[in-house]
Amino acid sequence: MIAISDVSRAFKGTTVLDHLSLDIPAGQKVALLGPSGSGKTTILRILMTLETIDSGQILIEGVPMYDTASGTPHLLPENRLRPVRSRIGMVFQHFGLFPHLSVLDNIAFPQIFNGRARKADAKARAHDLLKTVGLGDKAYLLPDQLSGGQKQRVAIARALALQPDILLFDEPTSALDPQRVSEVLDIFNMIADTTGTTMLLVTHEMEFARRFADRILFFDHGQIVEDGPPEIVFTNPKDARTRAFLGLPS
Ligand code: ADP
């Protein structure tokens, strides 16, 4: 589903991704962990084409994101990138809802804007998705009339409305009260079970990662230093940096 090969990226001379390679098969639930500044969010932003790469290549379902003919990768032109982009959705840390649109219209608008559905169909789907995330009675409220956890669920419903094959989450629990975290976990597992969506999330919550992911990637200085199932990475990581981060004896 996602093939990242030998990708590097530097900002102002500082290497943020260092020859990173990573293959993610369809349907996998992946958590990206590691110290702040290790490049986790940059990877998500690159997949969303909000950021570019200095070298390497990325394929989404076998389709390249970059033209590498000249040696330096250039993002493909918009018309060729669109099919790739439409497969990927992202839920941002602070949700990014449109404050002046109702909850329902927040979910319906991107479908209409992207030409995915006519207004009536988009709204019908939005109603269905709101029920799915447990907010069937909030359709006509504005985002600011919702709690943080509810806004999070609207943002998830909006991303799901475009039926992406890949969903990216940046710190999905960081703006939530601890008691809301298990609700998010339930919704994530429901999405994975019912749609088979490939899911990548950046988190600093070890317990959330452990309960959600079937694969943990541990980042350090723009490289993946640990890659395995949670039961192994959390109890018996091979890399000294992971052991130190998890507070395990070296
Ligand atoms: P993480 O998600 O692991 O905390 P990030 O991927 O957000 O790390 O960032 C890695 C480093 O790259 C940080 O030092 C950050 O300040 C820097 N960085 C990220 N995006 C930009 C940018 N657009 N311009 C300059 N520096 C950036």
C-alpha cells in the first residue's frame, strides 16, 4: 500500500529523515513512536504532500508520487497526483474543522468539493457517518459547541467520508481527556475492522499504541530503529535507544 524507499529530508541543514525505507501492506495498523523531533510527523506530512522529499521515492499502491528522472525528486503534477492523493486522508492534531459550518456540512463539504458526491448523497453519507461515530444527534451544531472528543470524532467522520485507503492520524489523543481515549480506540478499531483501512498514527501514548497497533515503528533521528509487533517492541526491543526510551534496562 505504501512503499517509502531511501527517503531523506533536511530542514535548514538539519537532517530530519535519514535514508528512510518502509513498506506498509494494506490493512496494517501502524503506530509511529519516538522522541520529539525524530521525524514522525514529517513522514505523515510527506504522505499528504504537505511536505516534499530531498531524495528517494514513495509509491502509493504502486503509483509513484515523485518524478525522479532528473535525479532530484519532483512531486508529480497535480493531475497525476490526484488519484494518489484521493487515497489518503489525515486527521490533524487540532482537527481542522471549518468553524462556520455545521457538523454535518463539515463532513459533507469535502465530498462535494472533491466531486465525490452530489449534495444530497453527501449529506446522507454524513448523517450515516455521524451515527457511526456516535454523534447522530449533533448534526446541526457548530464545531465549537462540541467537546474535544466530539470534535475529534467529527474529524474522523470527515476523513472517512472520502473513503480513503490510508488514514493518517497526528497525535489523535493529545487534545483529549484521558477518559475519552478508550472511545477513540474503539472507533479506530471499528474503522479497521469494518473498512480494512491502512492506518498510521503518531502518538506519544504507549498504552494507546500497544492496544491499537499491530506494528510499532520506533523513530530516532530520522531513522527507524525498531520495527515489530507491540508484544515484542514493548517488552524486548533490540535497540538500546528504544530500551532507554521505554525505561527498560539496557
Ligand atoms: P516528530 O513528529 O517526531 O516530533 P517532526 O517530524 O515534527 O518530529 O519534526 C522533526 C524536526 O523537523 C523538528 O526539529 C522540526 O522542528 C523540524 N521541521 C519539521 N517541519 C519543518 C519545516 N517545515 N521547516 C523547518 N523545520 C521543520
